[in-house]
Amino acid sequence: MLAIETNQLTKFYGESLGIKDVNLAVNQGEVFGFIGPNGAGKSTAIRSLMGLLIPSSGTAKILGHDILTEGDKIRAKIGYLPSEVNYYDEMSSRELLEYSARFYDTSNLEDIDRLAELFELDLKKKITDLSFGNKKKCAIIQSVLHKPELLILDEPTSGLDPLMQNRFFELLEAENKKGTTIFFSSHILSEIQRMCNRAAVIRNGEITAIENIQDLLEKQMKKVRLVFDKMPNDQVLPEGAQHERWNKNKLQFEYVGPVDRLVGWLSNQSLHDVVLEEPDLESIFMNYYER
Amino acid sequence: MNKNLFLKELQRNKKNLMIWSGIVIGLTLMVLAIFPSMADMGEDMAQLMAKMPAELSKAMGMDENTWSSILGFYSTYYGIYIIVLVSIYTTSTGATILSKEEKDRTSEFLMTKPISRLAIFKSKMASLLILSLLIYGIQTISAIIGMSLFSSESVDWSIFTVMHASGLVLVLFFTTIGVLISMFVKPKKNFMGIVVGLTFGSYFINAIAKSTESTEWVGYFSPFHYLDFTISDPDYSFNFLSAIVMLAIGAGLLFFAYKTYLKKDIDG
């Protein structure tokens, strides 16, 4: 059974497109990234999965349950962390977390104090008096209190300072070790790189790629910097080289293709120095966005 | 129904209920407190009324009974102000009980909990019913206390009961309209204007209908036409048929609102 399975999931807002033909298959226990620029359709996809939006067409199952007919069963097993946090202003953090916990059979109210201490959240403060970052801490705590099987996180770190972000990632890693599946939507690629095994890229409402993060980093474009001992006669670069720049006996280019082809070409050159750089995830995905 | 949400709704509306209860109790006691002095001027008031255009008296629900008994006096103001005021509270609460979550953008929190839209709807409607019955009960009790305090003569409690039962049906009917309105008006809009217009408008349509025979037909468009408070009518009794039809229509409106809610995209 898959944790998340969507089939041609589509959502139109009247005439305008939200998402189109989204197909996802997220395995249980996986940390799956969902990447895209702002307005790409990440939140629309998530809000459809959560039952907040009614899909225009297509189907989706979460933990084996249909999102349209078994939404309450699904939500009992899910922890959801929204990108924007809006709670009842008149409540204190503790009241809000207790109110949230009472919706579930699996919540342990004692965890509220433990998690509040971890994230340095003042439980006595009214929601209206909390900063955005502190509201986000409240949202993090309410999303894990009931020990969910699946965590759906929409831009989870916005508003958190680096120290809290680190504690949050450690919490996620601990939850994942216990078997919790994590669906991690973000436009911050370093977060995806740190947390995720695989990621889907969404652009203009459509999935443009689903890749293994490690494969992406290994197989995709590499930056090659060379210093020649002896300049080559033909200056013909290997197939897959692009954006080359010559500076006297120095050459820099980007390479997309099998590594053995590049190595074969390099072995035929008279080189003084070779530098192969792994691009960061951001460069890789900029490639996707630009396609 | 979800007990957690039901209790939260009651808690959330507690302050508003207390404020409106204070207003309703104040108005009820004020109306009844005026009666003794009005009764002392009974002859003068009857002469004054005789000089008023008959259409105006009819429209306002005034007749000779208005000044001769506390129940007659109370029924005039009950129809004009009290029912309208209680309806404004319950209708506006009905209009906001679901939409407030969207307006405050808390619906995302609520609707990502393990609770179906049906359970949300039922829990909210149950708390709305309790709030409506509470304010109605509070008003009724304050009227009973007021009559006991400010009337030396005996009160016909059977007529009082008929009047208040009719009033309750009207209030509940308006409340269901409030719930339905909230399905079609943007949550950020202030509902109060629509609610006041609806309740006062219904009252004035009935007042116009009662003033002359030529305008009688417009009364069919007002809920007040079907359950009125003309207790001077010797045949005045509880109109079961109208009450059942209005409650059935109210249930139909709620069902339609639920069906709409079921398919609604939640923005906040």
C-alpha cells in the first residue's frame, strides 16, 4: 500500500488552472519532497489531498483511503502543517493544542509540555500575542501530537529561526525512523536535499519530474574546470558539454551525460589540472524550471 | 456530531450570547415596565389612537387591546421589536457559525482534523439550536418575570404560550435562512446588514399587508404573515399547519445549505 497515490488529479478554479493530471506515488516510510516555485500548484495539490478543495477530476488515495469518501479516516492518520498558520486568537497555545488533541484517539496530552519545551513555546500566551514563528511552533506540535502515520508539510520552516529549524529537522528524522512517512513541500532546495529521498517537481500545475535526489545529484549536470598542459588541436568537446568558456589554456563547461564518456574524453587530453564540481540541487532544479 | 467542536462553539459564542441576552432582557423588561403608566392613561391613549389613521394602527398591530391588558401591550411590542431583535441575533449567528471559520481562516485547522463535513455541519447546527433556544428561553423567562412584576391583573398564560411558540418557530425559520445565506455570500462580508434587512424587511412587508386590503397580498412574502401575534382575535390560536410548513421549509433550507457546504472549496 502506498502512502499517497494520485491519478490524474486535476483542480481548476473556475477557468484558471490549479493543478493538472498530477500523478504521484509516495511509498510508506519515505521522505518525499515536493518542489516548485511559488504559485506552481504545491498548495493546491496538498489542499486537495487534505479535502479542503474538491478536485475537478482524477482520484487520490492516502494510506489506502479515497480522499473524497474517506476523508475523516485519512485525517485521523495524518499530521498536517500548513504554510500559513491561522488559529483561534482568543485561545491560549495550550487551549489550542488540547482542543486539537481531543479530535484524535491517539493523542497524548503530556506530549504538549515536552514538545513545547523542545521548541521553547510559551503555552500560556494567547494565539493573538504569538509571533508568526511561535504560531508555526504551535502548528508543528499539533501536527505530531497524535503520532500520525503520514506528515504532510507545506513550507514547514517559514518563520522558524535556524536553531528551531534544526530542532524541527531532528524531530522529523526521529519521526521518520519510527516509520512515519513525510511529504515535504518546499521551495527551499537545501531542505529537500537534507530531508528527502525522492522529490517531484511541479511547475505551472503539472509534474515535470519525479527523481531520486541522490540520482539527481549524481547523474545530472556537472561543472568541469580544466587547465591544459598542451592545448588540444581540434577543441572538440564531448557530446553533452555546454556553455563552454575558454580563457587561454583554461576551459570551463557544464556536462550532462554518462560519466564514462566524459572520463574517456578527459583521458585523451594533456591536462595540468581537473576539477569536477557537483552542482547544488538548486542549479539542477533551475534546469527543470527552465525546461 | 463531534462533542469537542460542539462544546467549542458554545464556548466561542458565550460572550455574544451574554451581550444579546442583556439587550433582550433589558428591552423586554423596559416594555413591560412602561405598561402600568400607559394603562393609567388608558382613556387618553384610546382617544389618541382614535385620531391615528386606522391603517397605521393596523400596520403596527395596535388595537383597543393594546392599552387595556399587559398581554395586549406586550404582544404589540413583541411582534415589532422583540421577535425581530431575537431573530437578528439567531440569524446573524446562523450566518456566521460556519463562515466565521473561513473569515478568520481557521477552517483549514478544523477541516484537516478527523471530522467529516457532515459532522462539522451537525455539530455547528446543534450548538446554533442550543444558542437560539437559550436566548429564546431567556427572553421568555424575563417576560414572565416582567409580567408578574408590572401587572396587577391576571395574565392569560395560554395565549402567552401560543404567542411564544409562534415566535420560536419564526426565530428558528429566520435562523435557517441565515445559515443558507452564509453559503452564498463571501465570508469576509459583514452579514449584519443582510440579516437586519431580512428580519426588519419581513416585518415591514407584513405591516404593509395588514394596513389595507389592497396591499394584503404582499403579506404572503413575509413569514410574519403566517404566524402573527394579533391576540385580540377571539380565534387566536397556534397555527399548527403554518408552524409545520415553516419548520419543514427551514429543514429543507438547512439540507440545501449542507449539500452546498459539502461541495464547497475552503479558502482559509
